[in-house]
Amino acid sequence: MDIFKFAVPELIFGRGSLKYTGICAKRLGAAKIFVVSDPGVEAAGWTQQLFELLGEEHLDYVYFNDVVANPRDYQVQRGAELYRREGADVVLALGGGSPMDAAKGIALVVSNGGKIRDYEGANQVKRPLPPMVFVPTTMGSESNISQFTVISDVERRLKMTLISRTLVPNISITDPLLLTTMTRDLVIPPLFDSLAHAVESYVSPIASPFTEVMSLRGLDLLIRHIRNAINTLHIDDLEQLAVAGSWSGMAFTNASVGLGHALAHALGGMYDIVHGMAHALLLPHVMRYNLGVSLKKMAKIGTILTGRTLADDEETALFGIEMVEQLREEFGLPSRLREILPDKTKLPQVSRNAVNDICLLTNPRPATWKDILNIYYEAW
Amino acid sequence: MDIFKFAVPELIFGRGSLKYTGICAKRLGAAKIFVVSDPGVEAAGWTQQLFELLGEEHLDYVYFNDVVANPRDYQVQRGAELYRREGADVVLALGGGSPMDAAKGIALVVSNGGKIRDYEGANQVKRPLPPMVFVPTTMGSESNISQFTVISDVERRLKMTLISRTLVPNISITDPLLLTTMTRDLVIPPLFDSLAHAVESYVSPIASPFTEVMSLRGLDLLIRHIRNAINTLHIDDLEQLAVAGSWSGMAFTNASVGLGHALAHALGGMYDIVHGMAHALLLPHVMRYNLGVSLKKMAKIGTILTGRTLADDEETALFGIEMVEQLREEFGLPSRLREILPDKTKLPQVSRNAVNDICLLTNPRPATWKDILNIYYEAW
């Protein structure tokens, strides 16, 4: 067994746990909290509720909501300027993957200086970040658990992946009640991100005996509850998906992800598409690409996704891949890249960007930019 | 689902990972490390190896080895005096449960003042502790993962249980190579402690969807490898037991333990017996006591321990309890309390001590001191 590391933030989980947010920020020494959220979360009423909770704790805060899906490098920079100008001391993110990733970028820039681009890749962060309390309002991104942040570089039209232990929030507060204001359209795409986290962390060459169990547990819970959750948006199922996502989050923050994330980042950076949608379209192709080198593990995934073990590992694995495609169809998502992209002329450049993504290092099978281009074409 | 919290230290795991100890202490700001170990670990050569590693990192340290099994309150006090006199700044424990628990006590007293007795119970610690890096040389106590420390109060002849999130070490380094110098007699008792951690955390009323999975995973790995490990002392099996213990440790630090630990602490405090030995003798009786209120969960435990599911839950659960007794017999341990205790005159007082142990709060079935006395008599 190789030497491995395992680290997760302190987790608080359960209906109503939002109320602990202020106390947690206080425990981390907050005098002036830098709250990051976005207009969608505002519209659902959660930011207002958070502000009231902070008021009850007599906590001062400054609010930043200049965040879009696939948060931009210039937004991080603006947030950092506001943080410095206001003399904030704790970062509190309330939202989906985008506000959380933006908040990490801001925390990084205010403590380490320069531009977010300076820290692209793994382990480039030298100085400690301000304390971070993260409250997700979606399940799937798991930015509240992970040491990852992904920020769009608008000039280069790519998404930068940054990995550092310092990017793990101090405290993650998952309140399943916050999931109940999501529409069906908002719920679906991040679940394919979650699926990719479970699958990619499981077949990662740096998976450990801890993360392997967590990946499979995440996958198992996800497949058991995804249909009910999407068809009914019932809190019980959404809550189970939040548990599932947390397992997969604990797995991938330690075992990393692979080719699928490299592909999704590069595509999202060029075309500004929804991250989970990219996974829905690409994951089956990525699973087929990795099939030969991870046969036993891919068969295990197949068994969990389908509840069946077929004649041999390959058949079982392929049946699992078909299940991912079937889920995509059931939920009414597009099945080909051409349905959401204008043309394929930029795919060679996207492939060259993908090959530089740090996530590719932990894919079980190496891939050149041409291999990647082939996968995009297959998915076209 | 109730609100739950989940926190574990940063874990480093693997053969040869001892070499990261100095780097980890440095990362936590060490200028002068307070090393806690004991003569047994010295005799195995591990303290010397640690000192050499610290030397290579040019790290200054002071050494404290005045620790016995069931570490004493006065030893904690002596350690704290030495720590203050030497101006140490990071606590590094290398050893089994005793040096690790003593090290926690020392870290607590130097930062919070007073005597260790002042902090008995749950959440009595007010100020942050110095950073702690723990390196276990046995598997089973999981003090390197947990928020527990247990210190003998020699005046009252009882073991105090202290629980606080501040008692979770910052970094836990588990190097399975360190397990290879243990004799069979040293390996066996803590494995019954580990078994009790898995069982008691699983049936705890504050078990969460995270800890339940971890308890069962710990139990499953333990039962798969315990015989080989003890019969061969082979590194591969010892390593798997270390993984098993880590799972159970992550479970019980968050879900706590129950009646079995209350009983073992009280008995150990009065008679200074080996903690794991107390569990070997008491656990089956505790499992029977809890059977009716945790039937489904006890049946699940039975299935994992025996690999079988019998006609009904009760039969399956009882078969699991018999398996614990069988293991005890296979490994040549005594089966009755009377084989290791001088007489039973003090058992009423021991029972009155047990009923005050904080662990009792998280037992699924309440117990009065008379219930507890009955269990001791059953085990006599």
C-alpha cells in the first residue's frame, strides 16, 4: 500500500444547520465576515436569512455577489479588492459551486497576493488563507469539502484548476433545507458532476482504502435516490443525495479526479457551458476510454449503477456506462455535444487546453491531446 | 435525520510515513518539540529513529517518557511542568494509547492551566491546545484520531474520560512498519478495544450516516484480518488492522462509544488492568445488554462478524456475540473477570464510578449503577 494522505474539513450536516453559520464564523475569529453568494441564492431567500442570522450573532459583514456560473478571474480580483478595502477576516460562501469556488479564489488572492492565475495547478499556494466557512445550496460540486477551485481565465478562454490543502474550508455546513428551493433544472446537472467525482476518484491511481469505500458509497447512494429526488424534489431524497455528494467529495478531494474533469474544464472554459452538463455528455465516453485499464473497478461501478453483475467484467462495466447514458436521457438532457455547442472548429484548441489540466495526472490511462480530441469527436 | 458533526484530523498513512513526522511538526510551527513516548517504544528502537529524523530536520526537542499503561494524572502534571520549563511549542506523541493520551493531557494542561481533573467530561476545554502530531505504534486505541483522552485519577481510583474537539490531534501519522515490533501479547488486547469502538459507535444514538458506514467497515476489515494478524504478525495483516482501526476511530470520535467503555474505564481505574483486556471480558455482556434496543444493528454486526444471517435478528446478533467470545478463547485470553481480579468487593464502587462516565450518555440503553453491577457479576 502506498503512502496516502486524507484530509476533510470539519463537517456539520442536517436540516436547520444553517443556524450554526454565525457561531462557526465566530469560532474562527470573525470580526468582519466576507460573505460570497450570487443573485440566484438571493432570489431563493437564503442570503437574507443568513444576514439575519449573522445579525442575531452581532456579526459585522460585507457582501459580494458579483459571481456567475464558471466564475471569472476578474470577479475573483474584484472580490479580493473589496475584501481588502473592507478589512474582512473570515470568508463565508453561501451557494453552489460557483460562489464557493470564487470565495476560495478571493481567500487565496487576499492572503497570497498577485493574481489567481499565479496559483494554477497543484500546491502553488505558499501562505495560509483566511478561515473559510462554506454553506452549499446545491449538491454536486462539493467545493465545501474539496481542496479544489476552478476559475475561468477569460483571456485564455480556459478554466484553471487549482489544488491545495489550503483551499479546504475550515468548516462545511450542509443544510438539506437549502436544497428545497432548487428547480428540477438546477438539480440535475450537478448530479452528473457528483457522478463523475465518484467514478473518477474510484479509478484514480491515488485512490486509497479510505477513498475507495467513500467513492462507492457516494455512487451507491446517488443511484438509489437520484430518480426520486429529481422526480419529486422531496427533501428526504435531496438529503440523501447531499450525503452521497459528501461521500464523493471526501473521496475526490483526497484521490483527485481524472480525464473527465480535464475535458469538462477545457470545454467549459472555451464555451462557458454548465459544468455538470459537460459531464453528462462526456462521462460515458471517458468511462469507455478508461475501461481497459480499470476493468475490475469499472465492473464494480457497473454493478452498483445497475444492480447487476453480468457474464464478465467488461459486460458489467459497459452496462454501467449505458446506465449513465440512460439517466441522461430520462432527465431530458441533450446526448450529443453538437446540441449545445455552435461548431467544432475550436475542439483542437480545447483538447490542447485539456491536456494541460492538472486533473489529467490522476487519470488511470494517459491521454494525448489527440486522444482527447477523439473523445470530443465521439461525443459530438 | 438529526444534525450531526463530523471531524477527523489530517491523516497520513503508509509504510515509511514516519519520515514525515518532522516535516509535519515544522508545518505546525515547531521550534521545540515536546516528544512523549514510553520505555516500551524506546526498547523497540522507534524513539531513537524518531530523534534521528528530527535531527535531520534540525528540529530541537525535549523528551518525556514518564508514562505507564493507564497514564496517571500526576504524570500529566509532571509532563506539563517539563513542557513549560523547556518552552516547548508542539506536542509529538509516539506510542500506543497511553503515551498518546498522556500527551493530550499535557497539551491540555499547558494551554488551559489547572489540573487535568478540572476538564473531566465533555466540552470542558476553553482555550486552544498547542499543535499535536501523533504517531501510533499500536492499533486499537485510535487516540491519534479521536477527541478522547482517558487519564487515571489515582486518588479516586478511576479513569477520567475527557472529550473535546480540541483533543483531536492536528496530524495523525500511521506507519504500519511500527506495528511489526509488537509481540503477540501486545497486539491482542487493543484489538478488543478496536472491536468495542466499532460496535459501540455503530449502536450509538448519535451515530450518523457517515459514522455508521465507517463502524461497519472497521468491523468488517478487523474480522477479516484479526486471525492472520495475530497468528503470523505479518505486516500485510497488521496494516489492514491499522486501516480497520482508523475506520473505527473516525466513527467513534464522532459517534462516541457507550456502556462498554464506561465499564472498562471504571474497572481499569480501580484495578489498573489493561484496557483492551477489560473489553475482551466485558464486551459480550454489554452487547447482550444492548441487544433488545438495537436489534437490527446488532444483527448487522452479527452478520459481519460471522458471515452468516440466521433465522431472525436475535439469533444472528447472538451468534455475533458468541464470535467475540470465541475470538477471546482462540487468542488465549481469560474469559472471566475473576481470573484477573483479586475479589469482587469493590465492584459496587466500580459500578458507581461507571455510571458517572460520560460514555454512558451515548449508550443506546440507559443503565443504572445496579444494572452495571449486574453486568460485572455476569462477567465475574
